[in-house]
Amino acid sequence: MGFGDADPSNVSPLVHGAEMRIAESRAVSRALRKAYGVGLCSVEELGWSPCAADPVTPKRHDPIPNVNNGHHNGEHRLRDRLCLLIRRHKLDANLVKAYAADYCGTAVLKEAKRDLVEAFVNDLEERATKDREGLVCHLNSYSKSQEATP
């Protein structure tokens, strides 16, 4: 089971009028992701961020785009930033999750307070950018503890 939403503010102008279909695609993607334990969110869940189509000016790429998925309270933006970081730096999502829980001082990540998770995401972004190899080495230390856990 999964839930998806879509409205004109978080879908491409090319699909305006088809928000119900986009919401359904997002819900199916989320349900499949949960059913199979995939730690990354789908492209459909990231929403759409408008950008200027000026061919003369080169497009500026922010380290992590400000995607809000239509959730104006920022609830899902943090998760999306983490997913993008994992993809961009080709990190193991399960090891990042174990590291995040440890960083936040909780047994599982979903028990962590939002401000701690936000600090973790910021720290992870900085470490991945400055010293990816060191970060990967640190993440690999969590694979041993996962293997020992039944």
C-alpha cells in the first residue's frame, strides 16, 4: 500500500491536467518501493522544479535542488535531499540509514528527531563532497555491524 499526491505545483507543465495519473504513479512506486525494501525514492516522488529555459545562460546546478513535492511544511524535502545525496554520490542506502540512526543516537532512523536528521543530512552532504572515499570507508564499518545483527 502506498499513497501519492500531485497538484500543478509539483508536476511538470507538460502533464498539467493529468495530476490524478501522476498521483497514482507515485502511489504505485511508493508501494513497490516499500514492498521490496528499496531505500531510494522514485523519480516520480521527487516532483518537478521549474527552471528557466535560457539557452545562452548555462544552467546552474545546486548541490541539492530545493524540491518541495508540494509539501509546503518541508516534511518530505529532507527525505528527498537524502535520497538525492545517496544517488549523486553512489552511496549504499542501507549503510547510510544505519549511520544516520547511529548519528542521531537512536535504534532506528524513524525514531530520530527532525533537527538531528537535518544535521545528519547536512553533515553527510559536506563529507560526501569533501572526502567521499573517507565517508565510504566510514559507511563500510556499518556493514559489519549489520551482518552481526540477526
